[in-house]
Amino acid sequence: MPFPDIVPELADGVARLRAHAAGDIPRIVEQCTDPVSIRWTTVPVPYVEASAREWVEAIGREWESEKGNRYWAITAADDPDGRFLGAIDVRPKGAGIATIGYGLHPEGRGRHLMTSALRLATQWWFDQGGVRMVWEANRGNFASWRVAWACGFTFEVALPQMLDDRGHARDGWRGSIGLDGDLARPVAPWFDPPVLDGERVRLRPWADDDVAWVEPGDSPAHFMPPGSEPTRETFADWVLRRRERMSRGQALHWAMADADSNRALGDLMIGFHQQEKGSGELGYFLFPSARGGGRAGAATALAVEHAFTPARHGGLGLRRLLALTLADNDPSSRLLERLGFREWGREPRFCAREDGTYDDARHWVLLAPGTT
């Protein structure tokens, strides 16, 4: 059949995927000139009506080619007029593998349309005999990853200079789902740090403008893994790496902030290991000017309470918290003792100091209240 009759219509109760039409052209231009689309996709710049017209004509030729890419316009399932709200495409690569691409018109965002569209298009590919769908995006495009995450895609890798963005090599993300995957649910949690308020401190998400509060770290080099403490020059990537870890269910990161001024004082995290369900590892650091006022203790107490609060009440529902300090880090060890942690073991010659000697590690544990 010729285009557009060859295009199968796909629908659920939220989204409907249909063939593109000439009437979509003005809204395609609106989408492709939107700043968000320009930032995160490879639409040509400038993008004019002739660009959209040529694209719709090319879509028709692709559908009429046996091995062509497959494109759909996205509309709301309950819209009888089928108003264009975005696009999604499946690009076959051979051996049952395809890549997926998608984008929404500004009016289509925040309505869960793309999650439905991705499930529909991916299931269509599997129904055609496909075995794997691959998702790629520019590093930092959390909106795109959130859609793929919700549809059961596994985040596989972040690669430097992986994507061609209008002639510029950009860092990229890649994930995929196989025929045996579950399109209905994520494979790992996504941690969004809740705001926790105490009398003197607040735990809140890191913000991009917190770079203004970053101070040079002065901790002994063996106290912190390389890159753990940001500088003003590395802050953007440092925050991005923490957001990546939260989106993959690996950790929960907060900015420790002053309760009155909201000034960022340091980082507090709970890390997770998939092999140890219900267990988390506590870690933190303070900028030099924030030390000595009891803020670290107040902030970690908030985190501990949240960790042990049952999930049904908005907490993490953990059964235990672990921590590690070095033998010559007395302030952190005393803080853990005040919180009720107990030392369960020492690891001799754990890491090298700058002078060539070695420091031991002290391992700590705190069980949830009522746990024996």
C-alpha cells in the first residue's frame, strides 16, 4: 500500500500513533524551533516550513521502502481531531535490532504521551519479529531517559563523544530493552531526593547555581575518592554524575544546606548495592567553612530517619545503614557513634596516605529500630 495507508495506527488509552500529514507541518515547525527540541535533538537549525514539508515527504518514502525507517505522529487518544503533539520513529539496524527516537511538541509535554508512544512503538517492533530496541540520547537529557526508564529500558552505558550533534561530538547515553523485557515497569528505582527540614539544616536536591557555594576541599587526599569533592570548574559534571546515579537507582544524593539561608554546605548520600536489598551506605562531606557547628550530625540524623522510615510513609524502608571511616578520621567516627552506629570490624592497610604509609578502614553498621 502507498503512504499514508501503509502506516499502521497504534493506540492505547493515552496516545494514538498515526501517519504524518501535510496538516501537521505548522506544528512540526513549532516543535523543531522550540528551544528544548534544539537543545536535546538534532533537528536542523534553522528549521523552516520547507524543512518540515521535505521531512513529511521523506517519511512517506521511508514507509514505502521495505527496509525504511518507520515514523509516526503522536496525538492524544481522546482527541477526535488528531492534533499533532510529537513524533516517534523506529530505525531498523538488522538482526532484529532497532533504535528509537522521539520528541514532543511543547503542548504534548507532561501528559505521559511519550511513555505510551514508546511502549506502543516498541511493542510494534517486537510484533514484527524484532528482538531488541535501543535508546540513545545526549548525556544529561533526563526527560528522554525518564521515558525510556518508565518503559523498562536498562541504562547500559555513558560514552564520551558518542553522538554527532550538528557536527559536534557529544557525550551520550545508551540503553535498551529486549523481547523478554517488561515494558510496563522500570527495572530499577529512580531516586528523587525529598526535602528534609531540621532546626539548623535542610537536605534538598542540588541545584545548578549551588556552584556559587563551592569551596576548595582541604581533606587529606586519602579521605575521599578522586573526584568526590567538586571544584567550581568541575561542579557541573560532578552534579550531573550524581543525578545519573540517582536516575539509575544507585544512590540518593542531597545537598546539605543551611536552614535559614539555604546555602549549600556539602553533600550527603546514601548508596545502594543491588545485591544487598534493604541496605544502604552513608557518606558525606562538608565544605571547610561549614565544619565544626554540628551541622553534619544534624543532617545525617535527618538522613538516617528517612532511611529507616517505612516506604509506605514516604521513607526508604531500609533495614540497615553501613558506613566506612578511616582510622585517623576521628571526627567522622565520633559522629557515627553519636548516631548509634557500632564498629563491627577493621580492615588493615586499607589505603595509602600521601607519605607512603597506610591507613586502616573502620566499618560501621546501624540497624533499623526494632531490628535484632
